[in-house]
Amino acid sequence: MKRLLIAGAGGFGRELYGAALEARGYGEAFAIGGFLDDRPDALAAFDGYPPVLAGIDSFEPRADDVFVVALGNVDARRKCAESLAARGARFMPVVHESARIGPNVEIGEGSFIAPGVSITADVSLGRHVCVFHNSSIGHDTRFGDYCHIYAQCSIGGNVTAGERVAIYPGSVVTPRRKLGDGAVVGALSAVFTDVPPGGRVLGNPAAPLD
């Protein structure tokens, strides 16, 4: 059985821990070993969690370890994952048992699929992608690595998103839109047009912030 280690013991890490207890494969394919965090006392104010075992940068993976990174900032998440990978770390997706996953859905290593998510058919999610509570993704959609789709978002069919895209809570991306690398969609937005790489949009209809 693999030992899952959660990199990051902040709010996201605690959320992910709770979801991992109800994830597909828990207790059969993997058990939870604890957290990695550069703050040894990160969980001192909280009860019921496994320990912080070591700092992220100092930890040396062992053969049966698998990892998931629970850092909310997209760039910090990528930096952490790359640092662990350089030391031989392997990553696994954490998929909550309540998520509805359709046919031909690919979920990359290190990704997190939260409770209540719906991913319909023929969808591809890259490595270290987070899809948070009660969001939905339509058919034939593609997301690159290190994307964050926050809670209660609706992503239409045939959407193509690059890497490091962040879509904040309550937003809608209509079908066939293209979101470039590093694009950001602000909370409660409705996206009816393509967003260029690095673009930031907000509102209904979503308009550029820059």
C-alpha cells in the first residue's frame, strides 16, 4: 500500500486531507502518512490531523511514497511539485468518491477532484490540476497542467485551456472558448469570448481587467 503525503498543511491541505479519507482507493491502494510543511507547528491549533513530518524542501521520498500538493497559489504549487519531483517523488490523483467521472476522462498525476464534481465525457486534465467542490466540466474539454477550477464553476464543452489557468468560484465558461496559459477568470464571471495568455477577466459578460 502506498503512503500518501500532503505537501502543504494550510487550509487547502486540511480540506484535501478530509477529501482523501473518502477518496477512491483510500484504505486499499493508499493510506495517509501525514503532511509536509516548512512550518512545524502548522497544525498546532487543530485537532485530529496526522503530523507534519518534515519541511517540503528537506524531505527525501522513499519507495512507497506518493504525493499531492495542496497549495492554493498556482505558481507555488508548480514550484513545490517540481522540487519534489527532482528528488524522485511520484504523484497520484486524489479523486473523491462522490465525483462523477464519465467515459474516457484522463486525470493527470497529482490532481485533486473534490466532492460533488462532475466531469462528463472525453475530458483531459493535465498534471496537478485542482477541480474544487461542485464544479462541472463538459465533454471534450482540455486543461493543461497546474490549473485551478474553484468551487461551483461550470465549464462548457469543447473548452481548451492552457497551463496555470485559474477560474475563480461561481464562474461560467461557455462552450468552445480558449483560455491561454496563465489566464485568470475572476469570481462570478461569465466568459463568452476567448481569453489570451496571461489575460485577466471579470464580470458578466467577462471583460479584461488590464
